[in-house]
Amino acid sequence: MKYGLHEPLGYWPYGSEGCQVHGFQGFVAALSSISSCAAIAWDRYHQYCTRSKLHWSTSISVVLFAWGFAAFWSVMPLFGWGEYDYEPLRTCCTLDYSKADRNFMSFLLPLALFEYLIPLFIMTTAYQSIYQKLKKSGPVKMNTSIPVKSLMICWGPYSLLCLYAIVQDATILSPKLRMVSE
């Protein structure tokens, strides 16, 4: 959950423009963190499974791509593809999943694929490969499932809520329940 100095007020005091800026900043940070986790998994895979380290230029390119891709998806609601609006308790701003219209669906489905499911797939396969490689050399002293579980625990509820909003009216859920997933 996101907290700010305005929380004791119980409402969002910065207006619609502030909501758009806050939604963008929060979303670019969230998406870049997910992409960065996938990039780290890819790097760990190369280090443990192929015994090759990535060059600095490759690493910098991957980081720039992760942040650029996150910025692309985060700026789209500012141009009308998707929308940022107040969260259910009206204290912060995020994607508006209450309007399950074509605009929302056409934005959310590729977003979920590229910014959640593909990174989840990269992390799962990378860490499973690392586990298999380490298992061949003896007892595994490292829990390779923690990063994948962390991603699913941290971002799974929000992803499920947004996907649920495509098929069902998410506003029928209590505002507090919706806030827990955000």
C-alpha cells in the first residue's frame, strides 16, 4: 500500500493533475521493479548456468530497456490508453479498473502479458534452471524459489484484481478489499 503525508486527511488533496502524476510515478516504479526482477533472474541464469557474465554494455542496455518499457506502459494512460484515477478510498491514484470498457481491456491485456506474465515466466524458468544446475553438484543451499514467490505475493493480487475487472464489475468488491490488492 502507498502512504503519503496526505493520508491523515483521508482524501486526495492534489487534484486531477496530481492524481495523473502520482499514478504515472507509482506505475513506472512498479513496472520497472518487476522488469528489473526478470533482468536479475536472466543475469543469474547466465552466471550460474552458462558460466558467462554479462558485459557492462549488455547490463546497461537491459536496465535501460526495463525502465524504458515501464515508462512506455506508464505513459499510455496519460495519452488516453487506459486511465489513472483515484483508488477506492480516494487517498492515492492508480489505474482505473472500475471502467471495464474496451479501452481498459485493450490496455490491460497486453500490459499483463508483457509486464507481469513474461517477467514471471523468465524468472520461473531462470530460477528453475539454476536450481537444476545446482542440484547436479550436490545439496542446494540456496532457495531459488523466493524471487518468484515474492513477485507473485507482491503483484499477484493486483494483477488478479485488474484481470477480474475485465470479466466482472470490480466495484462490487469492498473498497478495503480492493485496497489490499493495491
